[in-house]
Amino acid sequence: MRLQDQARSPHDGREEVLIAASLPVAYDFRSRFLYNNNILGVVGHVIQEASGRSSGTFLRERIFEPLGLLRTSTSNRETPTDGNVATGYLVLDDGSLVTWDQSALEDGQPQCTADYVRSTVRDMLTWAKAVKEAESDGQPSSFNRGVNGNGSRASEQVLRQVAYIRTTKRPMIDEKSPLENSYALGWFRHMLPSSWLGSIGPNFGLFAEPPLINASGCPRLTIAHWGEFNGFLTAFYTFPGTKSAVVVMANCSPGRGDPTDLVAQHLVQDLFDMQPRVDFQQAAYEAASTAKLMWPALVEEFVTKRVQNTKHRPLQDYVGIYQSTYYKVTIDIYELPKAKAGKGPNPELLGFKINSLPRQAAKLRHYHYDSWTFIPDSRDDGMGPPGWKM
């Protein structure tokens, strides 16, 4: 089961700043690249403080509506009601499907700005066109922002700083390379060919050698991004100096790899006649085969590292409420009643709940010494929506 969905109860946006400031230091400032969605929570709060309205409302008024992104929103209540809306699915090992609920991240919730935008291929192509127009020759977009929140009309343009936003801010890798692999503000810049293409996506660890498009061609810059949340996947590529963009979406989980990025790279290869040709059907088979082996390998490591025949303390020694003031997380550990306790040689005896959220709960079985685990029985259980088999 996954616990990322609604991992924290609602709290004041100011606490996003406190949470981000309390994160452990991974590297010295600007010494290495590290992608972290917690900072996007801070961005959402900054937008709210600066504009006086929620970040989702700000995006709708300042970006979506002026650009004509009519089916793009940041909450379920804004989802079109015409029935033409995709449902996200988890694909189980036997090929059957489990329906995901609509995205639980809503405008105004903690960390919402990391994943709350819903959209369509058509709207994303409109977005790509606006972005490319705005950064063409460093000139702002010709789209004018319409009436703002207080009813007055402003002349400033919607995407006037996008050219700067998409410039290099930090190399992604430390190794010396003549070809660029860098991070912009919310964008990833890769000079093709690049073995780092899609490095933040689900496919990156599934290949011994990742597919390498344009291996013998003249270097070509792509500025791209990838997205995954609750049964949906997206790959989004733009190409400076051209009028081209590639957008691929799928309403499935990446349990056997991310099909959107493989399809997108295949389209890019065809669009620019890149050589030598990469066999993306074979790449899909490799990704799926590798992904299938990951859960058994995880379980094997889990079993191997377990110290056998250790005993736990009396269950009441573990029961209680554990709090992290900085991270705004409360974990309630409780003893399971006999009717809900597990069976067998190592039954589930304890349970926990995060921030009193019903969808953020799981049962615990003893691992060794004072360690307890809620490792699911299968990959299907591990990848499923929160609480779907509780």
C-alpha cells in the first residue's frame, strides 16, 4: 500500500516553510543536484502570500484562463462534468485493473503544488505553443493576461519570464561532458543524445543501458518534464529552435515501467529522423521484465537481513502517539484487536495511523528486535491505492 496520498493532515501554509527548513541536509548548498517536491510546497505558499489567493486560483486566473487551457485545473471540483474524463488505473501482475480514486491532492492542501495540476494532451500542446512563443528570441508571449482578481485589467503578459525560467540553473551530473544535462526551474534540459534523459522518471532504473536516441546525429536540445501520480503518467518534450513538442499521457501506474516516456522518445525519434533507430518495443519488454524482478529482489533482501528468532517486547511497550513537531506528522501505534490481528507464525499484531487519516493506516508484524514492518505481501499490495486492501 502507498502512503504518499494525503500523508499530512491539512495545516497552515506557513508550515510548509518550516517543514522544508527542517529537512536534513543532503549536500552542501548548490554542490549537487537533488530534486525535491517539498520545495514546491514552499512555492505554493509564496504564491499565496504574494497574491492573496490560493496558488490554484492564481494559476487559473493568471495562466490557465488567459492561455485557453480550458480543461486544466488544480482540484476535483473544477473537473469537467461532461463525462469526458479519464480514470486512473493500477495494473496488477495478472493484467487486471484496480481503479484509483481521483487525485487526492487539491488546491489548498499541503504539498499540493507538487502534483495537483490535471490536464489534457490538447491543453498541454497549447501550453507548449505559448511557452515556445514566449521564449522565441527572448520575447514575451503575445497572450495577454485578462481581468485579474480585483477586476482591473493589466497589460503585463502571462509568460514574460519563461525564457529565463527555462535556462540552465544547475548541472544534474558532476561528470564532465560536452553535452548538457541540467536543471532549469521546473524543467529538465538534455542535449541529445543523453543517457540521463528521463532520469527522474520510473524507467531510469529499469535498463542496463538506457535507450539512446540521436546517438549519431547532431546534438539537439530538449527541455522536458515527466509526471506520475495516482494512476496517471505524462511525458512532455519541447525543442527550442523548432515549433515542435511531444506530449504523451496514460491513465495507468508505472508498475511495469512508464509507457509514456518510451512512446514519447519513439515519436521524437520519428519526428527528427534520429539515427540509429532505437527499437522501443524491445525497450518496453526490457523495462517490464526488469520491473517484474524488483519486488522479489526487495523481498529477498528483506528476508536475508532479518535476524531470526528474536523476540519483541510486550505490545503495550510500543503503543502510543509519536509526534514530529517539525514535519507535522503524528503516528498513532495501537494494538490490534484479536478479530483484526493476523494469523500464522508471524502475525500482524500492531497497527498505525498517520495524522488520524483512515487512508493512511497499516498493520504491523514483527521484523526483529524492536523493529516492526508493514511490508506488503505482494507488489500489487505495495503499489495499490492507500488502504485498498486494509
